[in-house]
Amino acid sequence: MTIGKWIAAAAFAASVALAAAPAAQADEQELLANATQTAHNMKHDPAFGQARQMLNGARAVLIVPALVKGGFIFGAEGGDGVLLRRTGGHKWSEPKFYSMGSASFGLQAGLERAELVFIIMSDRALSGIEQGNFKLGAGGGITMVTLSSGVEGATTGHGGDLVVWSSGTGAYGGLTLNGSIISPDKDMNATPTTGPEAQALRSNLGSIR
């Protein structure tokens, strides 16, 4: 490759990177805003009342504003989320970005969505998620209970390493989370997450008493 062609290729790569940065930032802001709305919805759901004290003692929370399931015969589930650690009292850390996905077989027609909030009650559950490729229901002594009738096997949520709230309806009635994998988004987590959207989410969680 001649020097001229190399310079042209480098300039093109740089222009693509510069164009992608604002788009990625917009995606982060949208996800944070949606996570804030999900936290607001959870606070006003009667099914959440019994877990209010749990949230006040949680190690962290993982909010997935839109878990999407779709397809005919073969169904796939996936969504992006944000994790915040408790830093003390009613204060929360800056958000970190994660993805959640699974695959299942069955007659699952159409496209459905659900909001999910994982209230992370134990250090071992938090450590497993932060280490990456954490598989729900894979054993390891980590227990998971649910708060909403939108998730299969709903319980009263009196205990567990993970307590799950869901708003799912329709084809999500009877949603099974076992087998889903939670992984960190290394690209999105490469830079600090600040700004008004992040602060709004932290404040919303901090307001829950």
C-alpha cells in the first residue's frame, strides 16, 4: 500500500470512529432514560411493595428496560441493561452496561417485550454477574425468586440472591429466565458514565425508601 493510500485509509477509519462516537453516546443516553422510567414503573407497581426493604439492603440492581422476545418456531430473548452498585445508604454508583440474552424453542409467535429489574442481594451474585457470562439458573448455590406474575414460578420474594421484578404481559406470561446469560458490554463500559441521564437514574433509585 502506498503512503497516500495508507493516509486515505487512516483518515476514513478515523472519520468512521468519530461518526460512531455520538451514536454510541445517544444509545447510552436512551438506555439510561429508559432504565429510569423502568425504575419509576417498578416503584408504583403493587407487586414491588414487598421488596422495598430488600432494595434498601441490596448490593446492586440490574435494570433491563426492554427484554424482547420474537420469532416463529424459534424464539430469541435479549436486551440491554444497566447495573448500579450500592455505595452506601441510598447512594448508587455510576451505571455500567450489560447485555442479557437466551434462546428457546417453541411456538412463540409475534414480538413481545418486558421490563426487568434484578435486585442483587448477595456479594456472590454480584461477583458472578460482574465477572461476565453469568448464566441464570446454572446452580452454584445462587437462588433466584420473582415478584411478578409476569415471570414463571412467581413467589412472594422473601429471600434469594437475586430478586426479580417483571412487567411482562402477553407471551411473556410464564416467561422463564433460567438459561439467560448476562454479560458486561466492555465497549460501553470503557469510559465513565456521567451526565444528566445517569444522575437521574441514581436519584430515582436513591428516592426509594
